[in-house]
Amino acid sequence: MKIAFFSSKAYDKQSFTERNQELGSNHQLTFFDTGLSEQSVALAAGHDAVCVFVNDKVDATILRQLHNTGVNLVLLRCAGFNNVDLATAEQLDITVARVPAYSPHAVAELTLALLLSLNRKIHRAFNRVREGNFALDGLMGFDIHGKTVGLLGAGKIGQRFAHIMQAMGCRVLITDPYADPAELAAFELVELQTLLRESHIISLHCPLTPDTHHIINRDTLSKMRDGVTLINTSRGPMIDTKAVIEALKSGKIGSLGLDVYEEESDLFFTDLSNQVIQDDTFMRLLTFPNVLITGHQGFFTKEALSNIAETTLLNASAVEGKGGELHRVTSQKVV
């Protein structure tokens, strides 16, 4: 199968090329640095499939253009699929497949890293010590042990993070309408209102859907404890950024950790260090000393990249009928 990769980086080329050889898949891989958009979709001509990442555009217009060039498979090298118009893909008989579980450990561990760094002000202490400033003023944290941690979403990543926090001596609350109570017997399944009211730390681990878009907003923020710690390593649009900035200014949010951002497609995965960033909202976030932002690196471990490459290539092989499990996504069902 001829596969065109969009938004590809050096690490994508290495991991996919290596796994393609190791698996004996013999897929023909073409890598493009540019993201998939109306301007770049013509690059897919002559290929059977496209492989895209989280910020690539796969809407109805793009899908029709892909269909016209003979592409009948969209491979997502990620778990999320909110950037794909699934209904249009089905109408055009284009298969959409994803990577459902590349490494729940990778994202859960980064969530913990953000939490610990924010709480103990590691990022601020690092800069101080480099400047010869060993004063402790402003660096005080709190014991995470004994605190209540609320998780919105309990898929593989959420469950892994729940176990980590429980091992640290925390009470863990979970809100997830699709959760299997048997899988989560060790934790407390509660309504969203209870989680917001009782949690000292809230972490987002649910997929982006119409129901979860801006699930963190002025109303839900008002129901949280004063000084709450909020972490998002899932999808940026689940947080209303302007509402969060207001909550930071008022002290409702005590600390904010983000690995994703609502308008990240114009920022993340690119070196903008020599440019003036035009996103005023993002730049406002960077002015807060109690905000820590990473550039969507939760997935970025050796193990995760290898798993992403293998699952994606096996998805392609499964479509060809050459073995491998197909993790298909439709508007009715997600595998």
C-alpha cells in the first residue's frame, strides 16, 4: 500500500521506516512535512492512504478531494479522531482507523510530571538556582498524599493515572458516562457536580466530543474548590481558555498544567522561537507563574512511537487483508 504521511517529523520517519521493515509490511511510505489541508491535499495523489496526526484537517472538503484522487483509507497515528468528518468518510466509503492505545503510561506519566512540577514549583526553582537564587519564598507546595483527585474520563490513560494517584495515597473520583463499574471498582464513580465540588486536583482524560467541548467553562469552574489544580493532557478544546484565564486571575485555579491548547494547531510541533507569536490568549497564559505548558508531548516516548507505528501499519495491512487487527472508527462505533 502507498501511504502519504502528513505533518511528519524526523522521529515519525525513523519509527515508521524501522517498523515497516521489521514487520515485513512492504508498504511504500512517503513523508511530507506539511500538514494535511486544502492547500496540500494534492500531495496525496497516487497514494492509497493518508496518515495524519492530531492537527491535520480531515473535513468533508478534504475527504472529497482525497476520494477523487483514489485514497480510500485515512490512518490516524493517534487515539483521537475529532478532526475527521466521519459521516462524510462513510458516505465516500473511506475507511478511518486509529491507534487506540499506543501507551497509556506515557500520557499518564506526563500528567503526573505536570502535577508534581506545578505543585513543587520545579520549573521556577530550576530557573532560580541557575541564577544563583536559592531563596524558597514562593515555592511552597502541598502534600499530594491525602488529597482528592477527580478524573474526567476513565479510558486506558485515565485508569492508569487513577492507579498512580491512588498509589500516592489519594482519594480518586471518576466521572465517565461510559465507564464499566467493574473495571473501576477500586475508585469512586460520581456525578460531575460531586467531582467538581470535592476535588483538590482535576485531570482531564476524556475524548473531545460535542458533549466534552468546553466542559471546563465559567459554570463548571465556579463549582470547583478555590485554589484547585487543573491538568489537561487530553484535547485542548475541552477547556474554555478565556474562562480559565479569569479563574487564574481570581485565584479559583491555583495551578494549571496543559499539554494541549484550544488553538494549538497554529503553534505546536513547530519551532517559533524566532517569530512573534500572534495568539494573544496563549501569550497571556504564559504570563502566569502558576501555569506550566508543554507542547503536546504526552505521547512522546520511544515505546509509544514504536507502538504507534506498528498499530498504524497493521491497520493498513488489515485493510489489505494481509493480517493485523483493524481499529476502525465510524460515526456509530469506535474500535
